Amino acid sequence: MAATPSVRIVKEGSYRGSAITWSNRYHFNGGTPADNTHWDTLFDNIVNAEKATKWVGLHITEAIGYAAGSDVPVHSKTYATNGTFASGSAVAVPFEVAALIRWSTTARTSKNHPIYLFSYVHEVARDGGSSDNEAIDPTLKTALETYATAWISGFSDGVNTYVRAGPNGATATSRLVSPYLTHRDFPN
């Protein structure tokens, strides 16, 4: 499989009393946007979908595009987009706690193991209406499922549609948002 282009969505939140930035990088199939205008349209569509998975106080600050097989940015755009997620039963959890999205692909390793694509989502919430402190807030889970499905359907740059893939081209075919929260360390 061939290398794929990617986009990195940068977020800003609070971690141990200080501001912190982190990002998710998404590789995609469908080619590379033709120019900066098409990159901007693609960025706008992704950011508008992702903001529904972020708390109201969280900010999406930047989108960065990369050509296939490169870690050198080809285009970027600054944002000041606030999250729109809110839920009456949601209880905020520490920053290290994350939700997990897993996309299945039809690709297999050389040992015939399935290839999955993963993304961790920080600044999440547990279900305050449940006695299980590890259960993800159901409203947030639905928002994450909608976002993950949007990557399977694809995001448009105004001309082409780009679908979630791995760095070597394995295309996402289905998604799973874990019903339980998980953990991912950050440097102190």
C-alpha cells in the first residue's frame, strides 16, 4: 500500500492547572487537496464535525495538512473554534483519561492479523447517571460515533472526498467507540 496524506487537528485545554495543546492526526485516502483553498475547505469540514465532541470550554486552535509520506506541513490554518459538547449527566474526568475510537479496515498484516486505526480523545466525560465510574457519557459517546462515522463517509474539500485511512492506505470500513474510558499518559 502507498503512503497517504494526513491532517492534524490541534486542541488546547487545561492540564494540572496549565494550558496544554495536543492533537490527533488522521491519514486519509482520496488524494491530496489541490491547493490551499481546498485544504482550507477540508480543514473547515473536519473542525466543524470535531467540535461536537469537545467541551464548550475547549478550543480547536489549528489544522495542519501533510503530503503523503511526509512530516513537513504543506498547509495550515489557525482556528479559535470552541467545542459545543454539553450534557446534563456528564462529569468531567482528569485529562489523562481518554475515550478510544477504533476503526476496522479490510487490510491484514503479513501474519494475517487485522489492521485497526486508533484515536484517543481527551477532555472527555464519564456518565454521571451510572454507578460505573468508567462508563463514557452516553451523549459524548453518540457524538464520537457520529464523528467517527463521518470519517468513514469522508470529508470534502469542495471537489474530492477523503476517507479515514492508515499511514499506508488501509481504509476504515467500520468504527467502534469504546463504552469505557481509558488512560493515556502525558509528560509532566
